[in-house]
Amino acid sequence: MSKVTVVGAGNVGATCANVLAFNEVADEVVMLDVKEGVSEGKAMDMMQTAQLLGFDTTVVGCTNDYAQTANSDVVVITSGIPRKPGMTREELIGVNAGIVKSVAQNILKYSPNAIIVVISNPMDTMTYLSLKSLGLPKNRIIGMGGALDSSRFKYFLSQALGCNANEVEGMVIGGHGDTTMIPLARLATYKGIPVSKLLSAEKLQEVVASTMVGGATLTKLLGTSAWYAPGAAGAFVVESIIHNQCKMVPCSVYLEGEYGESDLCIGVPVILGKNGIEKIVELELTAEEKELFAKSAAAVKGTNAALKEVGAL
Ligand SMILES: NC(=O)C1=CN([C@@H]2O[C@H](COP(=O)(O)OP(=O)(O)OC[C@H]3O[C@@H](n4cnc5c(N)ncnc54)[C@H](O)[C@@H]3O)[C@@H](O)[C@H]2O)C=CC1
Ligand SMILES: O=C([O-])CC(=O)C(=O)O
């Protein structure tokens, strides 16, 4: 019996739960929200698609009842506010730090062995906060950002190349912020061919820039931040853990010297399996990429420092 809880049944959380159910990633998916009846209603709505879509996962909704989340294998935290057009993710820290910290503590009471996937923004800082306030081993606290950013990178590459996005490989490391993301253009390929051989440097730079502001672009179009790809990316991370797929996915994890950094959570490629982070993969970066990574880490640390100002750490 595998069980996944998704906290926050808003746009991202409900989409994540829906993808988890549709793909039968777990036997049971529990959604929990503070808004009375919303999780229950969305769970019932999803269960009424089971016969149409042919899945057997049970989806349960509850209003702030952590007992129902007991013994989850994986818990996804999406609770908190999303940004509005013109805002940065970092501006959400004041409201979201308190929400994420209390949710993480409640979760741990009922699922002491759970692996926690943090989605709420600013995600790298919320991951760091969860790790510091729960004191769990670092393999069990995983921030989701790189899976989404990499999927956007592959989308923009496929648009530029005029090809199928499923035939493109690419990774985004660094912080999950408009200016901190590092799409690794040098390592991106189409059917094994470096994209730098297929696109001009100028075009490739455009793809990198579009990827970095991918979330902001959608926020401007939608009036709130995106949810289809974020929800699916959350489910993708959960699936690699629950099914021990050992996929290499960039995730925000606690570094202790890897990539020359320590005491922060930031996006680097990891192997995701039944223990959460099975391994941190150290890529050989160029001097220029190393410099970008150091700048990104400094910015994430700057946001982490604000956790003290808002009284969360
Ligand atoms: N890491 C990533 O790649 C991404 C992160 N996000 C972040 O995910 C978060 C959620 O975004 P959306 O789903 O669009 O927002 P939303 O507003 O649609 O949903 C958030 C839900 O959290 C609930 N909530 C608030 N406090 C709670 C608490 N204490 N316990 C349980 N539930 C609580 C709200 O009632 C609401 O239903 C935002 O912080 C957003 O910035 C969004 C997209 C991608
Ligand atoms: O843009 C936002 O605020 C939400 C998010 O993290 C994303 O979609 O990448």
C-alpha cells in the first residue's frame, strides 16, 4: 500500500493529486487544505473521473485533519500563496514561511518516515526552512523546481528547433528564481546532437532567457502562477521516489560542499529513489557555469537570511 499526501488543494496541489491518481503512482492520495470542503469536493470530483479514465487510485480529501495523512510515504507541500503579476517568488516569504513550517511539523507528527517534497515558493528557501525546522536527514527533504524548469527548457528548445520536445534533453540547475536559474545550454541535446550545433548562439540565449522567466511569463498571462506543469512536475518527482525509478532530476537539496557550496538548498541533479535523494550528481561545470552557480547560491542564501527576519528560523 503506497500513500501520498498533498498539502494545499489549490491549483498546483490539486493538479499534482490528479496526475498522481491518473498515473496510478500511489494506491491512495490524500489532499489536505485549510479551506473547508475544498479538498473533499476536489477529491470527489477526481474520483468521478476514475471510471472515465480507468484508474484505481483512491483520492481522499480532508479539511486540516492531519490524522487522515497518517503513514504517508511521500508528502508534497504546496500550501501557501502564489505570486501575482509583477511580483517575485521571493516576496512570498513573509506569508509562506509560517504556513510551510507549521504544515511540515504537523505532517511529521503523523508520518514520521515520510519523504517531503516542497513546492511552495520561494521554494529553495522553503526547502531549507523545512530541513532546518524538522531536523530530518537531508535525503528526505526535496525541493521541486528543477524538474519544472527543465521541462520548460526542453519546451522552449523544441520550439526553437521545431522538433518533438520528448526528443530533447536538457537540465536547469541553480535557484528556482527569475534570475537565479541556470539552464545548462552546453549540455542540452536533440537526439544526442548538442543543440549548440543546431541553433545560433543568439537563438540559444533567447531560449535560456525564456526559460528563466518561464514562471513570470505565465503569471502575467494567467493573473496567478502556473499549475499544469508545476503539478505534473511534482507528480514526476513523487513517481521516481515511490517507484524507485532512480531518475536523474535536478532538485533543490541541502549541499555540504558539493558544487563548492554549503548550508543551503539549491537545484542540482540528484538520483531520486525510494530513499528520496539517493545521490547528488556532481557535474563538471565550466568556469563560467561555476560563476553563475556561485552567484545563484549567494542570492538563495540572501533569501534564506530573511527567514530570521520573519521569525521562521
Ligand atoms: N516550486 C515550483 O516549481 C512552483 C511553486 N509554486 C508555488 O506553489 C504554491 C501554491 O500555488 P497554487 O497552488 O497556485 O496556489 P493556490 O492559492 O491555488 O493554492 C494554495 C492552497 O494552499 C492552501 N493553504 C494555505 N494555507 C494552508 C495551510 N496552512 N494548510 C493547508 N493548506 C493551506 C490554500 O487554502 C490554497 O487552497 C505557491 O507558493 C506557488 O508560488 C507554484 C508553481 C511552481
Ligand atoms: O512563477 C511562479 O511564481 C510559480 C513557479 O514557481 C513557477 O511556475 O515556476
